[in-house]
Amino acid sequence: CLFSVNDYHTGRSRQECCARPESAYTAMALGAVKLGCALFGVTATLASGFLTSHSQTRSFRWTAPRRSFGQAVGEAFMHTPPEEFTVPVFHQGRTGTSTDVAHFVSWVDRELLGGPSPFQDFGGQVPVPWPQGDEYDDDQVGRGHYVAYTRRQLCYITAKSMTGADTVGYRNGLRRYLDKPGSARCLPRQGDIGRSLVTFLQTCYADPALVDGGQGPLLVVAKASRSPSVGEVRQSAGAPLSRAGLRICQYDDGAEPLGEGVAVVPEEGCMQPNRSDIGVDFMTGGLQGQAVQDISAAFLGGYVFGNACGLGGGQDERLMTYMPEITALTFFLSQHWQYPQLRQPSWIFGARMLFAGLDGTARFSDKLAVLQDAPLTSDLVEVALAGTTYNMSSSRPFVAFMSENQGFFSWRNRWDETPMARRNKLASQRDVNPASQHAFDKQVRAWSRSVALTSYSEHVRPLMKALVTSVGSGPWLAGLWWGDSQLGFLASWIGQAIAAPTWGDAQMPLRLDYYIYSAFTENPGNQCFVHSREGCQACVERCLINPLPDTAYWMPSEAFFSQLSCVPFPHECGHAGIEDIVTAYASRTAEELWKDVERRIEESRWDTSRTIFDLLVPGRRALAAAAVNATAPSQIVLP
């Protein structure tokens, strides 16, 4: 590009080559570009890499630190024996690093914080997007907009926040969260979150792309545009359900395989766990192009601000700890007074899983073992954004969005209703009233809006299509908000079929990879009800025989069944299962299934004695119903 006035391959002039962001170049190429620009007498601005679609941004200076970085590291690992605390050796790390903690701390002090600021284009101040008017959504990424920082910039923001430095005039949530006492009087910077963020900084220390001040690859946060009306979503519901590209993984669910009529997730994305270690599911990653779906609240990270300091809670909270770049972006990009976190629906690209041990069960998640094979450079791909090419980590596309059923009953005050909801026996779970904010049509809208490519800025759509080929999900809607697991699957399938055409190619649909668990980290055992009777009973038995350890889940006390975390009622399994629904509707449209769900529920007059699947395919296995119900035990009795 530098050796001609106008490059033949890219059409860029020398001036444009020298003005490209540093993150557009590999570490090796960066030095050559700087030298070449100087030789040709062209000013090499090499922009910082901060990008946004917002019309306005504001920049903020940092205050002095409240503690040294060395002190911050010591506090984060205060419960780790000194002889065990060393800097991990990352297999893709640069040469010249050391396992000595002092060497790592010195690098952060002298090079990351003490060297040239990664925000030189902003006078060393950190830029933040500033949404205007209706764009504002309780955080700094406006509806339908995006923001991007380089990896080095995020390392810098994280290190500053760990030392207690604040941003003058901007009450960023990251610094506030780290110093906010939790419900047990802990401090997040002294708990698992602190360890997680220090580990992220240790990857910065080892990263070849950050040598000699390199900005490294790009991270992008993209927010969905304003929610459409249900009527607008219904207009697109003529899409065939086959466009959802449904594939299923039975992850330690105890049931027999569903059969040839159901497509399965490829083996590299679906491997069974054993008694001592995780397998492979959508949480661990393994399937190239599969996005991990975070079952979020209205904001990413769950209710951790002022409550939790690390591992615990639901799937959302645990992902924050295992993917610290998500944590840093989520909290830094909001100054909300109560929940300073990113709002949903949001996609985050370029973040990585930096620990091993977290699958959908969270059975082994308390280990928080550093992933020495963490991708520093191996998963980098070139993506286009705003007319320029950048390097970006591709291994873990991340999408967070909520179902719209939070608070459909007051579970904190209704001790009788939570157990009923866990059994899919609560009538209000079957809300189909169009005027209700918790109705089934709102769940379809939530999924389709969050996944549809057209919900996001046209600038980020090319990189989304380049990085994402499927969405991996578990029991969305039926976790700690106690929705019906069968309706959760149906809303996901319908919503995916409506959203998938916005991604283009019908021959290669954006797939829905649906994972079934006997014991998901939220509401363990409830997802068994998506199986037909025999599979459901085997799934319940698996959950009861091999229950999750206490460290793998959180539930309120009223959700337990005589101290059992699993749902112990195999006689309440329905006759029709997910395979029957797929067989009956695979060649039909999303609109047909949507209408059938609502019609069947209304016709049943909200009688929960029959499952949703049995209402939809009443002829399936009905002949054996009376005999099975007459002989079934009320619950499995453990020896």
C-alpha cells in the first residue's frame, strides 16, 4: 500500500494507509508501517482504534490512583497462598515474559500505565460515546449503535480501575463496582472478579499483539435498536421454521438419543462431561462461529452490583467471571446510579473465555482455572468495520438478552407458586393475553429482536455475518425467572426462524443450537420436561442421582423440594417430547406454530394438567397415558 500513490488492491492512498488504526495491523507489520510512513514523508497518525457510530462522544481524564497496582494484585489474590501465586504461562504468549509476579506488575506500571497512553488521539483522556435523545438506554451505547475499543485500551481501562483511579465527570460503573461492598461485606476487587480481571491483565502482559505499544485487536459492543411492536414481528412470521436451522445437543441429560428426525449439534460442539471434568457445550465453546447466549436480566451481569463479588448466582453472573473482558466493558460503559451495566440486547465481539471449567451445569465452575491455551493470537481474523479492516478475536461471539417474563408472579412473596412454576404447573406461565407484558408473544419478540441482524447498526452487520454462524442456548425463559421450559423452547424456535432470514443466505441459515440438560445451573431438572415421557423420567433420575454441588447454582429457599435442588416429579412428565414437536412442525411456518400455541392454551382454559407439547400434538403417546399415570410414583425416592 505504501509503495504506490494509490494501492492497486485496496484503492487506498499512502495518506489513508498511514491513517489506518493501529489495530488494523499485526504487531510485526506495525513497525514497518510506521517506518514506511516516515520514509515517504507522510504523517502517520495511526488512529487509536476507538470507534463509534454515535454522533457525540466525550473524553474524561483519570484521577490519581487510590492504590498501587501491586497492592491491587495482592488484594485480588489475598486468599491464595503466596507460593501458589505465579503468573500463568500462556502457550501463545510472547517471549520475554516471566512467571514472577513482580515482573508482571512492573510491566503494567511502566509500560501499560506508565508508557504512551493508548488514547493519545484524545490527549490521554478516555473517550466514551454519548447517546442523544431517544438513543439513550441507561448506558453509553445508544439503541442501534456500537462502540469499539482496542484490546490495549481495555487493558488500560481495567488496570486504571483496579488501582481505584476514576474518570472525572463520568461515574463509570467498573471502578464503582470494584469498590462496592457486596451483601457479605466483600469487595469485588478482592474476590473472584478481582482475580478474573488480573488474569485478563496477565494475558495483556503476554500478548504478542501488544508489544512495543501495539493496540492489538478490536473489541466491539453493539446494541439493538428500539423494540418493534408484536404486530411488526408477526408480519415476518411467515418464515418457515426450517430457517431456524435447529440442532439439538443432549448434554448429560440421561435420556436416549432423540432419533434420526432431529438434527444434532456437531461433535465439536457437543461432547459429554465425566465425573471429574466438563465436556463441550455452548458455554465452554468449541464450535467455530457459535455465539454464546447469555440469559441476562435487563442489564448484563445480573444483580451483582452491591451484592456479589464473584462466582455465584445464575448463568449470567458466572459468565462475567469467566469472560473478564465482558465484565470490563459491561460496567465501564454505564454510569447508571443503581445498575451501572450495559443494557440488553447487546452483542460483544472480540472477548474471550480466559478460564476453564464453566459449562451449562457450572458443576466445576468454582475451580476458576486459568486457561493456558487462551487464544491470544490464534483466533484472530480480519473483519470490516466502518470501511476499514481490523483484527478481531473470533472464538467467542457473545449475545445477551432477556426473556420478558421477569416478575410474572411475585416469587419472593408466594412460597406456593415457585415450586409449581418449577414443575411447569403455574397457569400464569401460559399467559397469551396480548395486553400482558409477560405474554408468549412478548417472548417471541424478545428472541427475534435480539437475534435479527437488522436490529443492529449497518456498520457492524458485515463483521456479525463474518463471525457468527449459530446461536447456542440452554433453557432460556425457564431459568431463575421460572418460565415453562417447553414454552421457552417454542419461543426460541419461532423467534429464530423469524430472525434468521435477516442474515441472508437460506442455504446456510443462522442456526439455533439448543442444549438440553438434566441439571442446568438455573432451575435444575426443569428442562427435563422438554423430553417425551421416557426421556423425561430418565432425565429427572439423572438429576436426582447426580445433583449439582451447592457451588454450582443459587435458588431461593422456597424453590427447593424437601432440600432437593432437582424437580423430583417424573410422573408429571408429558407424553409428547421435543422430537414430536419438531416432526410435527418442521415443514410448517413460524406463524402456524405461534398461532397453534396461543390457540391451544386458550382452548385448554389454562389447565396445566397437560403439558404444552401434549396440547400441540395430542395424539402422541396418548394411548398409554392412563396406564402410566395410574402406576407412577408421586416422586422418586432416593435410597
